[in-house]
Amino acid sequence: MKITGSFKFQKITIFGVGLIGGSFALAMKKKKLCGHIVGFGRSEKNLKRAKNKKIIDSYKLDPVAACKDSDLILFATPVGFFIDLAEIIKDSLKSGAIVTDVGSVKGKLVYDIEKILPETVYFVGGHPIAGSDQSGIDAASANIFKSAKCMITPTDKTDKNAMNSVISIWETFGSIVKIIDPYEHDRIYGAISHLPHVIAYNLVNTVAEIDSSYLLFSGQGFKDTTRIASSHQELWRDICLLNRENLLKYIEVFIKNLDRVKKHLKASDAKSIERDFANARELREGIG
């Protein structure tokens, strides 16, 4: 169900006007889904630039003032700030307002936010699978969500009308919406997103520990493999900590796989190495 031209939010607030928050604002404007967009963030300089670039219409440095009378509030800060933001704004939100997010962690966080917000305010967890290793408003684009998956993570308490409104926003952006349990979301993305980021960061650190000058000889293969290590460290610090239970399990599985390769190398077992690599290649080609 896509939003029709008559449906729009008169006022929305975006907490965190960076790559995803800025792209959300641009997409809302492009699709004419909102009247006025207020931005909030820690850097007034960034907020001024966002306003000058017409990504937002105004900004506030006080989170309570930023969401006054807003129909839709988007959390697009690092996920570690979500709980504090919910606590700060909970008593100032208008009845019927929808709060949603673009965080890469769901699980317990969704339930904690639901407990904080009043019953007359509706929270709908969301996670667009879109973005870039680049951060900030200069990388923001209204088209970043087109054809991208977007995970919606309702609970038993999620208001159906609010959820349908959020789904409609993403579908109007051109996203492919999937409904998924919050904890299942974290199990999946812990494996296919959070673990790869940890590996990429540590692969760069490992090469630097061997000899940092080797990084100057990097070809496209190394750059492709470690591209996501350019992602913002604060954002990924919070993601890793909030999904640490899944991540710790997956790191152990990764270590086990590395140990197996190590064993094959020690034994000069070419057949086993080739078998492991062939299996990975077949699985990778199945992704598309």
C-alpha cells in the first residue's frame, strides 16, 4: 500500500541529520509526504548546513522543542542514544504521534522504547538496508532507499495503523518491506552485517600491526573487502555493544573457521583448503 498524494505528515522531526536521517528527509520532500521537517543534532554547524542544503526546514538544539507538535519522529542517531532520547521526549509528544527509527539493532531495544513511550504514542521499529561507508549529509540522497530492503520489527503491542503508515512511507520511497521479529532481526543482521563490520575493522588493524606500510600497496580486492571499515566508529560501537550476545557467538564460529584453515595450512592440505574455498564460492554466488 503506497501513500496517496492526500496523505502527509504536517510536521516531522528527525533526530540525527546524517546520511540516513538526511536521506529520509530528502525522500519525504521528494515524495511530498510532509509539510515541515525539523532537525535535531549535537552539531549546530551540521544542522545549519542541512538547512542551507534544504534537507531540513528548521532545526532545534533542544530535543523537547524539536518534537513539539510533530506527527512523526525519526530516530536516526547512533542506536546508543535511543533510550535517552525516548526518556527526554516522552512527556512532550502529541497524542497519536508515531515514533520510528532506522537503527541497525532491534531486539530488546524495541521493547525498552515501547515501555518508555506513553500509550498514546506509537513506536514502530524500522531498519532500511541502505547506506554507504560514507557518512554525513553530503552523502545523503533521496534515492538511497529505492529498491532497498526495509525491515519492520513489530511486537504484540505495535499499533497496526501506525505500522501501516510507516510501511507506506518506505513503500512510497520504493523500498521492499519485510516484517520480522525484533530478536530474529538481530540474529540475522548480527551475522550478515555486524560480524562483517567487526572483521573489516580488525582486518585493517591486523595488516597495520604486521606492517602499516603494507596498506599503501592495497589493491581493489583489499579495498573492496575492507570498504565498510570506513563506516563511522561511534555508530558501529553502539551496534556491536547492543547486539553483543549474538556477536560474541558469531565471533566464536568465525574463529573456528579460521582455525580450520590454519590447521589445513599447517598440514599443507591443499584438497581441504580448496574444498573450503569452493564451498564459500558456491554460497557467495548464490546470493546474487
